[in-house]
Amino acid sequence: MVAAVPNRNFEQMLNSVGESGERRGSLVEHVAAFFGRLRTVPNFRPLCNKKGSPNAIFRSSRPDLIGQDDLEVFNETCIQSIIDFRSKKEYLASDGNHLLDQEYHLYHVKFPKGRNYRHDERVEVERVSCVDNVENIQSNRRHYLINFFTLNYIWEVFNRAPWYVRLYSLFYMLIDLVCGTGHKHFVRLFARTILNSTGIIGQYKDMIEFSQRSICAALKLMSVKSNLPALLNCAHGKDRTGIVSALVLSCLGKSPDYIAAEYALSHDGLATVKHRMHKEVVEQFHMSEEFITAKAETMHQLFDYIKERYGSVEGYLEYIGFGSTEQQRLRSHLMHEVVPLSPDQSGDVDLSFAFDPSNRGSDSDPDSASD
């Protein structure tokens, strides 16, 4: 049974992180204690918390490989929701024992079709029914899958290539289909011809532009108090997780220097799995070495881009559908200010579709099809 409040050791460490200064040295000192706490979940650390409250947000690499001993430590955090920036297909294809499937109900987020979210619009989710032991889960904890690389994202990158590369790509797609290699050869072609030339900052800018519904859905889920404490993760907890984490910290008033320093902590957090990252990113998809780095300057460049394109982070969040009231609500959960809620703002997750028995057998993946 999960404790009603976080373990005292975790609570003390969280408070120390919340009180730490803006300097990177102070941040590293307080967060370093977390890196070794979960040996099988690299890059695990707190992102933010509200002192004197169990509300907190953590971040990590994929928790699919969590061991039994680490599961007990993980449960001390009393994490109520996992906000996972992978599609259902990517999640189900990942290796590991997936012990958390025995602890959390698994859902994937259904985006609005053909548009961004509206301000105060609820997030619709659908239960993933192809997971064993769903009926035996005793808690109400939730694991949300949010696809970052939708058809819209892929289409935009595809159209950036010269016509002959697009033609070649159809041949590579056929090879992947026949050989059952996923999208390996297809992605390799675009990595060599498009992605590597723009680098990691180019990919981050693409996510800011073409993954707006994914980012907005995550922020809306975090603004629902019942989803806290929450864990943010993707494959390595660096890129997709790093961007959303940066936006959360900015919403909470942290400086760009602090946010960039926090992002760069993934360099140390992923040190134990650097070989695995190289294999999964560089060797498998032929991405350049830059894509497995986590440098503060990358996050500074991204914030400069957001400011130039949207005026401010707040302006960007408003644009993608995470309005000022929702931003205030997120701050109220994680800071000391109190924002009253109107009766129709008490929740922002629509689970009615997920619990409809007629939908329990569906294995479709509208995450990508919605584009």
C-alpha cells in the first residue's frame, strides 16, 4: 500500500531543492542525492515542489526497467501520475519488465482533431486495454502516454527534404516494412540529410512548433491537483522531458540561467547509461553525437527562440492553449499563492471515454491519426 504522504527523507530533500539558490553548484549539490536513489531509473530527480505540501513534480528516463527494490523506493514518492512523452506504440515496444503496469492504470491522450487545445479545455484520454492485470490494480494512479512525434510533426520534417530524398525515403520505408525494423532506415535517411545539419536545437525548435498539443496536454494534466505528485519522462528524460520541464519552471518564475542549469543536470543523470544512449540514438538512427548531449547553452538558445517567435514563454503557452488561468492554477499547486477555482474548473481530465466499456477493447492509436 502506498503511503498517504511522501517518505520523510524524500520530503526533506525536496524542501532543500525548493530552497536552493539559482547557482548551478547549489542545484547540483541538492539534486545529486537523487541520482543514485533509483539505480534502474537513470536521471531521476525532483523538478519542483511546494514546501509543506506533497505536491511535487519529478523527472526521469523511462521507468520501464525499474527493479523490485527500486519500486519500493519509487512508491515512497507517492507519485500519483506518470506523464510519459512516448506514443503507445513506442511504449509497448520498449524493453523492460514494466512493473509499473501493475501499479498504474495506463492511458493515452487523444488530441483535438486538426487544432490546438482551447483555454480550459479538458484533456481526453483512452485506456490502453492491451496491458495485463488491468483489473487487479487497486490504486487510482494513472500513467498517461502523450505522443510527441505525430503525423503532423513527421510530415513537416518530410517536406523539408529535397524531392529526391523524399523519393528515396519511400524505398527505405518499404525496407523497414518488409524487414520489420520499425522506422530505422527511414529515420536514418532523414538524420543524415536533414536532422544532423540543424542539430539538437533544430529538433527542439521543431518540438516547440509541431508538438504543441503534446506539450499543452502535459501542462493541463499537471494543473489538475489529483495528478500530483507527478513524474515526467520520455526515453532518456532529456529532450521531450527537458522541454516540458523547462516550460514548467519558467511558468513558476525560475530564471533562464536556473532552467538551463537544471536541464544540463541530465549530463550527470545519464552518465551510467551513456553507452545505451549512444546505441539507441547514434548507432541505431545515425544521429550525430550532439543529440546525446545536455548543454545549458542549448536551453538558452531555445528560450531565445521562444522569446523571438512568441514574445515570452507565457505568450507561447497562451498560444498553444494553456491559458493564464491554467498557468495560475499550476503555480498555485506548486507555489505558495492560492488561486480559487470556479465550479467548472475543478478538473481537466475527461475520463468518461476511458471508462466506457464499449471502448475497452480498442487497440487503435489515434494519437498519430488525429493529425
